[in-house]
Amino acid sequence: MLLPERLASTCRGFPERVAWLERLPLTIRELQGRWSLSLGPAWTAATCAWVAPAMRTDGSRVVLKVSMPHMEGLHEIHGLRFWDGEPTVRLLEADDELNAMVLERCEPGTTLRDLPEAEQDVVLAPLLRRLWRKPAAPHPFRTLSTMVTAWKAETLAARARWTDAGLVQAGLDAFDELASGSSDDVLLATDLHAGNILRAGREPWLVIDPKPFVGDRTYDATQHLFNCRARMAADPHGTIRRVADLLDVDNERLQLWMFARTAAEPRDTWDDESLAHARSLA
């Protein structure tokens, strides 16, 4: 079985992921038999999972997804069960141990990226507000501070390569201020952007690929803003204010989240445009 190159590239250098990738063809065959699926060619754009269109024996058109070991995506299955199609794709079958799932297929399945960014804002905001619910205890979801702590550890390990130590440290301090929990925390998607919102039949738009953590709802606007690079470069404050207003979250807090991420989130190189963007938000 030919595996998508982008997925293989994401796995390189990580022994657990390489082992997962080596087992993947056998895993797919086992799941195909267990769930009686006819599979189409895998989609090559996916970087953190093997994803392919499929058909069940009753003729229903679905998607098979097998996700690689990935800290941020650990509880995708639990999140899809929690949201139960409101407003995510529905989870039809799952194997928690294999991190494998059969999902409702969005048709026509084109992404929100097809619309101008100003229109993307208007579609994305109500979807996020629908996702923001408090999970009843006990639940499996980790806090947003768990992810932030992991990011901070990676960034601190790269201290020798920082090109602006004062800026990065200010970002780390902002992470500390922002990531502490509160009674208002909700379940977040954490990776919602226009590429993870698809046109569908059951609803006009459905959310895919959530990476659930419990935390500050303001954070959930950041990934969309990171995908609006030209607008953020041209008018960072105005773009943040527009999205904050649509989501009814605090504009200054959203700006601080964007500063923390651009200044102190882990990266391959510290001599990049993110630091320039961080300076514009400081």
C-alpha cells in the first residue's frame, strides 16, 4: 500500500510514529474487514492521519480515518462523541486503541477556504459558539494548560536558538497568565480554521478534525487568525477585533493569546516572520 508522502514526512524522526506508520497497512486491512468497507484512494493532503473515502455494505458513503500518535489529537474520538454531530461530523464507528474511526462524509465536502476571509469569519464564529459547552465530570479531556505546558517545554529547550530572548520570554509569561483555568472554561476545538470546516448536506457546514481541550474559549479563535496571514500582517489589531466581536470574546485577551503564540510557540526556526508579528502585537 502506497502511503501519502505528507503523512510519512510528519512521522519521520519520531520512533512511535514510525512504528505506527509501519503497522498502518495491516491496521487498515483489519479495519476494512471489521467494518465491511470498500475503500477509495487515501487523500494526500492529510498530515496527521490516514484518511480515505469509503462505502459501507448498505451503500452509505463514509470516511475512514486512522490518526497517528499525536499529543494534541489524543481525544478526537471522545470529542466527536461529546459533540455528537452538533456541529461536527458524526462518529459512526470507533476503535479507541487504534485511534481509528468511521465518520459521516461531508458532501460536497469543499472547504470554507473557498470563501473570502471576511465571509469565513461569519461562518466560523457561530460554529465555535456551538462547540463551546462544558463537559460533565468525570470526563477524559485535558486542560488547555496541558498543551501550553508542553509547548513551553519545547520552546525552553530551544533557548540557545532564540533570536529575541526578551520577546520570547514575554510570550512565555503571557502563556502563564492566560492558561490558568477558570469556572467559565468549556470544551474547545483548538484547531478550527477554514480548512477544517466542510460543506455538507445535513447542515450547510460541519466541523472536522477537532483536538479537544478544556479551557478559555478566547483561545479557540487563534487558529483561524493564524490562517488569515495577509490580513493579520496588514491590520492585526483590526482583524483580531473583528473576530473577537463576532465571537463575543474579549478583544484584548484574544490579542494577548495571539501575542503569546506568535512569540513563544515552538517552531523549527526562531528567525522567522512570527517574531515580527509578535512585535506588532506586543
